[in-house]
Amino acid sequence: MAHPASRSRALVSRLAAGSALATVITTALASMIACSSTDAPASVSRDGGLIPLGGGDAGPLAFGTTASVSGAQDMHCGTTVQSTSPEACHPDGGGGGIVTPGGGYGATMFNSSGSDDNCKYDVSWMSTTIVENKNAYFQVKATNRTDQSPLTGAAPFAEIFRLVDNNPGPSLNGNQTPTETSPGTYVIGPVQFDEPADGGTPASQGYWTVRFHFNETCADVLPDSPHGHAAFYLNVP
């Protein structure tokens, strides 16, 4: 017959082993649940890591230029370079952006790169695959024309519309989140397009337009205001 002390040590040993096994199982189940959760935030690559995005889309995102509309390359600035100054952001000491309706906007550009309307910034863009009524994102890169340094902290916004019928797209397009993934490079979205481009007459009128606004909270009054904008034609299949 086993000594009582021996039986006690054996029971303690079995309980400890069971506790360890339970811990392993619990940890494994928690890991599986976390990996399979459908509520995990969408993300985009940033310096080898991941950052969350809105819209419930799976990441990382893949960007390309297939949505751009081919045409003559924009050369409206030539060698003109407009510098910017932080002091010109709010010349009256106020805090709101000011845009003159119908003024200050240059021609909409073809392709996926060009200078902003007032020759302050060089802008290039790509997008995720554009599908009607599906979330899409833009990747926008901007540099200062003065020295080609990255335009940082500009919090760009994508204004989207279809000129032929003055369609601004779904209301969610006003709920974009700009994320600066590296200096001067931004991911903007989500946005949606609720009808396809039809070519129109002239052809450019049937395409969508995306106008990227930079430093939107700055007043667009003085020539050296950091506020800037650049518009491009965009095709929706």
C-alpha cells in the first residue's frame, strides 16, 4: 500500500500537469480566435509593419495606375516654381480653409502624375482596383517643387466627381482617412464610384475626376499658401 505522502506527491504532480496542459490549450485557442477574427482591422504596409485602415477592407493594399486615363502629359508649369510659407496658411490669423468657388483650379490632367495647379508641388498617384460600388483607396506622393523634398503633414483629401452629370459619388466619400505611410506618401480612402465612365462627348466629360487637395485647412488666398490641389481624370470600368 502506497505511503500517504507518496500519494499526495503524485496527486500534486497530476494537478500541475493538468494545469499546464489547460494553459497551453487556452493559449492556443486564443491565438486561433485572434487569427480567424473577421473583425481584425484592415491594414496597409508601413515600413515593414501594418497600420489600420477604415472601411473594413483586407490589407495590405495593392496599388497600380490602371485607373488613370492616358493622354498628353501635363506641362502647364514648365520651369515655374512657387514656394510656400507656413505664415501664408492663415494670413488673417484665422483657422479655416478658404477656396474661391470656381476659381483657383487648373485644368484636369491625364495620366498619373503632374504638377499642382499653382506649381507648388509635383504629384503622382495610384489606386487599388476600381470596381463600381466597391471601396477603393489612393496612394498619393507629393514633393515640393522648390527642392523635391517630400511634402509631409499635408493630410490630403480626394474630391471626386463625374463632370458630365455633376455626380459626386456616394456620401461615404466624405469620410476619408489620410494616412502618411512614409514622408510625402499618403494612403487615402475609402472612396466609391457609383457609375461607370462612358467616354462622353468630348471624351474627357465621361470620365470621373479626382482632385487631390493638400493642406486643406490653409487659406487659399496668398500665392505662397501651402494649400494646393491637382486634378486627374480617372476611369471606372
